[in-house]
Amino acid sequence: MLRGIQTLIEREKMFTPGCRVGVAVSGGADSVCLLHVLRELAPNWNLRLEVLHLDHRLRGDASKGDARLVRDLAASLGLSFHGREAAAFEGNMEQAARTARREFFLEFVRTGRLDRIALGHTRDDQAETVLFRLLRGAGASGLAAMCPVTPEGLVRPLLETRREEVEAYLVGRGIAWREDATNRDTAFSRNRIRHELLPQLVREWNPNLVELLAQTAELAQEDEAYWRAAIERMAPEYMRCDPPAVILDGDRLAAAPGSVARRMIRRAVEVVKGDLRSVDFRHIDALLSLAVQDSGDGRVQIPGVDALRSFHQIRLAPPVADGLAGRNWRLALRVPGETPHPDGKSTISVETGCRGYTEGSSGVNSLGLKAPLELRNWRPGDQYQRVGRSGPEKVKILFQAAKIPLWERRNWPIVCIGEDIVWARQFGMAAECRLRISERFWSR
């Protein structure tokens, strides 16, 4: 078993020499085994081990007993111990507990106190995860299940080790661990898979099912590694980042093979949301339907993402609790001079003393302004007469003709004197204005 674990660590490059590793120890057999195994193997990479434990406070004295065992185990091995009590959970208890553990562990990596976090997931855990996700309708990416190494710094040295090997290792060395009674509570879906469904499938359908499910995960991981690299290469053709949003090209997505389009959408969701938790097939399918529709606007909301279509573009952004809050803004322009746009992406420049600059033109004269020159955002109902036009036009109609997407209109810069518009981005000056107004972009 030790040779197999060492081979996996080396093959997946889990550790570098001198690596600082936090070992997540719950007190159960898998995590206790992991700690002892890494302590035996630590000299191979000169690992510096520390012990992490999150007390979920869900089982009263039993939870406290877990924490004491882990603390005492760390002390007996001469290792630093970091323990914490979790806050009260809301909603799905299993998911909330997993999220709390993950955040607790990764905090040590983000702050630079540790380089890696080692988790005690076994091959049996991998098989159960694949079956669980298959039953929930996961696609190929979901069946990849748990990776040996993640970009965040999580590593799983026991991922090719069976649970029976773990227990044999502990019993053979006289090492104690604690059994969590809730692990046998079939009210939890994962426990029903572990204790009822998977054993029944092994007995009645395939005695090698655990191994086959784990191999399915490995094959899916290989496919996903290929696709992730391919999607990163193709991404500039399909999407552009406009933090905190991502803009997708609906026409390109509609013309792409489904395998590309779905993965590109998943990648866009991941960029906006930060992860793909709670996002499943039906969410990606809804976004794909929004992209491939013939024409028109549309909106789809999925966990952590608000998607809005306008013309051929789809904007994915984090949801806003009150989209109308702070919608309108207005500020004085420097005359002459440059004024930054509130979005930080451009400046509005105003020059005076231009040729043909006559008194009375749009309320100004050659010495200054009779009223303040202001910059504000576009508002419904705005209209003005542009140079070379016979009458006023609604800015909304100009937006439609120029195919300006809905999300760009809200902060579209308008220069006015009082209520009279004298300039608008892209559409130019008012007919009688004698100022020179231009816009310089920092980025687009």
C-alpha cells in the first residue's frame, strides 16, 4: 500500500521538496491513516506536516471527542495542530459541511501558511462519487469526480487505495481511530449509496464495480484535461472578459459543435462564479438555448450567474440584488479638460475656443458657459438633433440601429447643459454645439 501511495504522489507531482502540507484529519480511519502514511513517507520529499481539524459541532460530545483524538494524535507525532469550530449550518447539511471544511483548509493555502492540503479520500470514495453524480445526471465533466491534485492545492494521496487496505494498515499497527455514527445514517444520500445501493450492485451486477467506477473517473479526467486546454485556446474566439462579467458571442456558439459550445459556456460560468458548484446540465442547457435562439433578447438566471442576451451577445455576470439601485448618475465636466467616466474605462475631453464658436450656441459663449456642462448616463426618453440631421432622434433608436447591447446602455455617457443634450458617445455632437467633445478609452 505504501509503495502504491508513493507511486501516485510521484506520478501526480503532489509535493515538491520541503513542501508544507496540512493534513486534514477528522478522526476517522481514512484521515488517520493518511496522517500516519504521510509521516512515514515525509522524508522522501522533506515534507513539513501540520494537522488540520474542523469541528462541525453536529454530534455534541462525540464531535468534541473527535477533536480531542486528533489534537492528541498531532501532539504524539510532534506536529502542529490547527483546530476550529464551524459556524451553524443552514440548508443542505452535507453540502454546507463540505463547503465549510473546504474553506477552512484552503484558507491556509491562500494565506501562504501551507503549500498543500492532503485529503483522505479513497478509491471507494471515488467510486461512490461517480455513482452519486451519475444518478444526479452529471455529464462527462461531472464524472471526472475527484482529481488527485486540484489547482487550489488539494491533494488526495489515498485515491488509489481501497478502504479495506486502510483499515488493515491501521489494525496491523494498532492505531486507533473513531467511527462517526452519522456515516451509517441512511437519511443522507451518500450513505445510502455507500451502504445500500453500491453493495447491492456489486453483489448482483458486477463484483468489480468499484474499480470500474474509479476507472471511469480517471478516463473522464483525461478527457477533461484535453478539453480544458482546448477550450482555453479557443476561448478568445467565443468570449471576452469585462469584469465582473463575461460576454459570449451567441452566433459563434450556435455554429459550434455542441461539445464545444457546452464546455465554453461552462468555462464562462466558472470565470464569473468562481466555481461550478450547484451548476448542472439543465443550467448549461438553458444558457445554450439562450445562445442559439434565432434572435431577440432573453434572460436566464442560474446559481450565481445572471445571463442577459442582447442582439447576438450574451452577458454573464454575478446577480445584483437591486439592479436599479444607483442607476442614474450625474457629474460636472471639466471645461476645458478631461473628466474620467465613472466606470474607469474612458475619459471625456472638452475643448473650448473652437472655430465657429459663437455666443448663444447651446447656451455657451466664447468666454465660458452660461450653465454647467455635465456628464450623465443615458436615460429612457433622451433625444437630440445631431449634426446633419433634420430633427431630433431618440437615443434608444440610435442604440437599436447601432446594435448596442442592453447592458452597455445603462452607463452610456451623455453630455448636457441643463436638460439639453450636446453630445453622446458614438453618435456625436448636437447640431448647434460649438464645443469639441471626444472620448478616450483606457480599455474596451
